[in-house]
Amino acid sequence: MPQHTFRLNGEPVTVDVDDNVRLLWVIRDVLGVTGPKYGCGIAVCKACTCHLNGEMFNPCSVKVKDIGPNDEVTTIEGIVENKNHPVLTAWIEEGVPQCGYCQPGQIMAAVAKVKETRAKGRDITDADLDEIRNVCRCGTYFRIREAIMSGAKNM
């Protein structure tokens, strides 16, 4: 079995899996990091949203062979290490969580979008929020948007 090495939440990891195994299954089943959720397997629902080298991506649609030793994958676990992360705090204050299934992906998308807009030298806008396409089965989109805007002020 081929070996694949990359960084996960700041730590180097090496796994022995077939080249064609989707990264989501490596993260969840092989490495035991269960924050990213399986929803659709084709990057539509975005329940598995993580960051790859600081950019939002969906590991359900990426083969492990496409990740290299210098790549950094960050899951929700890498964000929640900082229990005072502004987006997490806003998420709770705005009462976003219901079933919780989409929350890791929603938060990862939010953090990536705020970082993206800040890199462009501006604040996040409603138009930016419209670009976030993570599915919430409970329909808490209004509270999600409020939490992102609130959290962004403190990032």
C-alpha cells in the first residue's frame, strides 16, 4: 500500500492507503478526526469543508494522492483548539447550532471567507456571504449570516 504524508491540523501524518481513497475517508476513518462530515461525496453540500493551505476545499472530492507532504489540511478541530475563536464565539451568541451536522463545514467556510476578504483589504459583505453555499438542513441561514458578520468584526 502506498504511503501518503501531509500535515493535518499542524501535525505531520503518514497513512498507508490506496492512492484513490478520498481524503475525507483518510481524515475520518484512518486518522480518526471526525469534525468534517460526509454529506454528498461530490462537494455539493459542503458538510466536509476544510482548509487546504489556507483555502476552503472539500476533502470528499479530493483523492489522497493529490495531497503532498507540504500540504496543510485544517479541519474544524484545528480551529476549535482556540476556544475563543471569534467565529465560534459568535456562533454560540447568535444561537446558530441546531442539529449541528453542518456546523463544522459552515464554520470552516466562514473563517476562510473572512480571511479571503481581509486579504483583499476589506470587510466581509452580504455579497460575500451569498458565495458561501454550505447546506444547512435546519435552515438557520439567517443566524449563520449574523454569526459570520459578528465573528468577522473580531477576527
